Amino acid sequence: MNPSSPCEGQSPEGDPPDDWFHLSTMSLGTQGSDGSQDDPEEPEERGRLKSKLVSAWNNVKYVERECFRRAFATLLWLTYRRGFPQLDGSSLTTDSGWGCMLRSGQMLLAQGLLLHLLPPGWTWLSANHVSKDDMEVQESRSLGPEVTKKGRRKSIESFLESRTEVTHRRVVSWFGDHPIAPFGLHQLVEQGTSSGKKAGDWYGPSIVAHILRKAVDAASAEVSNLTVYVAQDCTVYIDDVVRLCERPLSEGSTGPSPAWKSVIILVPVRLGGEVLNTTYIKCVKNLLRLECCIGIIGGKPKHSLFFVGYQDEQLLCLDPHYSQSTVDITQDNFPLKSFHCKCPRKISFSRMDPSCTIGFYAKSQKEFELLCSAVSTALSSSTEKYPIFTIAEGQGQDGGQEDESDAPPNSITHILTKDKARLRRTNNSNSMDEFVLL
């Protein structure tokens, strides 16, 4: 499958999604505080005030819209590729038509790694922006001993930006389509063999969660202070997470407690039977709003997507179903443009496949405790009798590290008959071809 690029020929307009920020409305009355009509001699002054307020309002919307666009463009976009080295055990040199769930899983893991390795609030700078800063720094250096404080500040900023860009490029290279890339397609396919999967098979969200866990375990040289926990039967067991994250103190060291590994928590869930149970939509929205949530891998049946947010009743997503030429990540300064997308796509909640995996990230033990509290609160917002998943004290049978099949988790879900009938009557127009009006 090779649809047109979601980044070409599109220019989103309008307001950003309401889950990224909140704006309160402001109204201007036509009466005084005592209920009397406004002084007829003041309409010109009121008009100027209203104009100023409207201008300020538009400026706020513009700034926040740009913040959303920059944040979205920072996400790594990992899609079908063609022309890469053959996958072991096959003659395949492309994953078009079968690798979309692996690509969605890569994007979920990539978001966790960006949060793990880069400063809070970091966003990817375009080449033009970086070049402009570099030019300003070079100009300030030409002033010699008379360099200004502004120039020194720019020099420091440029140095920090160059360091974060090196880290950003290294993370991108980890997902390259080359056998040496620790989280590339070749490694993920190899990790899937223990679960009975091979190149060319279709992978479900539960299988991919365990493949990502094994890939991170195998890449301890690159990410030694990160671990992945996969929930069992829709339950996150706190003691199991603590056991994975606590690192024994090295010999001779002293301290009040063991060191702590950062953790990515993956929760395979089933949000209905054949179709999505609409009573879970509010809960999914609340989970996506959490700072600790790094996204959801799911999509439509046999059509995986990476969900990163929502706007009204539409999920915002990155779509891996765009075939691109392989980028040689072994070369210095390989191009980064094809690994980022500026324009989100959307899909109605009603078209979301009920089988998915939700991801969370906690950098420290304190963040994990906050995560447990925030997620539990979000889960309680569901009106459904059975929650999407639970966070519980204690331990699971095997620490959540067993391999899984593509069968859905053993959760109990209640599907409302009226919802099933209504969803089946939903218009099947290809809303995935629509772009988000930001």
C-alpha cells in the first residue's frame, strides 16, 4: 500500500486540538453592570477595546497552534520502507503490506526514548532554524573580544542544540532499516521468531509489546538505564514494576535505596468485542491527556496506526502506510526529513479497532508513583462496569514477561447491543484521508 504522503500538499488551518491546551471563551456584553444601556458616546472606545482583545485572542491561538505543530513534528514517523537488506529467512526487502504494526510499535518506543534521553519540552528544530542560529553565533564570534552577552548566550544555546541534535539523530538511527539498528525492522522480526512470527506475517499489538520489551532488553549497551514492562491480563502489578526498575547498588557504594531504572509500561487491552465499546471513549481520551502517556498502537482491523491524541471525536494519529525509500543510517549526516511528519491524520473513535496497546513512561520512582495515581484516576472515569485495565499491588505470575500470542487479553468486556448496531451503520467513508484542521 502506497498512498500519497500525509505531509505533501496540505496546510492545516483553524484551531488546534482541545486536548493539547485549553482556552476559555471571553464575551463582551452590551449592557452596563447596572443593566442600563451603554453610553452612546462610547461605541468608538468600546470598538477599539474589542479590537485589541480580539487581536490578543488571535495571537494566543496562533502561539498555541504553533506549539502544537512543533510538538507533533517532533514525533518520529516510521513508515513502510523499500530497498533495505533482506530480512533473515526471507527474500523480502520491503515491509509494505505487512509491517504496519511493527512500525507503529517503533513509533511508540521512539517517543519513550525521546522522553528518556532528551530534556523535558525538547522539540526538533528544522534545518533552517538551526542554520539561522549558527549564523548568528558565527557573527558574534567575529566581534572578537567585544562579543556581547547575547552572542555568548547564543553560543551556549547553539552548543546545547547541537548536543540534543546528536542525541536525536542517534535515536533515529536506532530505528533504521539495517541489521545493526537495535530497534530496526530486522531486529524486531528476529525477536518475533520466539513467538512464532516471521517476516511477512501480520503482527498484533500484544505481540509487538513483547517484541519491544525483548528488543530493549537486548539493547542494554545503548539504553542501559531503561526497562520495559508488559502488563498481564490487563493488570499492571506494582511490585513487578518495582522489581524491574530497582537496580542493586554497586559494590562499595552507599545510599538509602537501590538505583532506579526508567520504565516504559505497555498495556495490551481489548476495548470491546468486534467493535469498540463506546463507553470506553471518555476513558481513552483521559489517558491520552496524561503527560505520562506516550501513545496507543492499534488502528483499524489489519491496518495499524499510532494514536498520539484526539480532537473532539477524532483520534489524531501517525500513519505508517506510506512507502519510502530506505535511508542509509550508517552514513554520517543521513537525512532526517523522512522520519518526521508535519501533518497529523485523524480517524473517528468509532472506527478504532478494540484491540490495542497503551504506552506510558516514567523516568523515576517518583514519576512512577505519580503515574499510578494519574492513570488510576483516568481509568475511574469510565462508566463501564469493567475498567480498561487496573493497577494493583502485588505480583503477577511471572512478572509480565511471558510471550503472548495475538489473542486478546483475558479481560471481561461488556458490549452494548445498541452500540454495536449503531457502529455497524457508521458511514464507511475514508475519513483517514482527511487531515486535521488545526
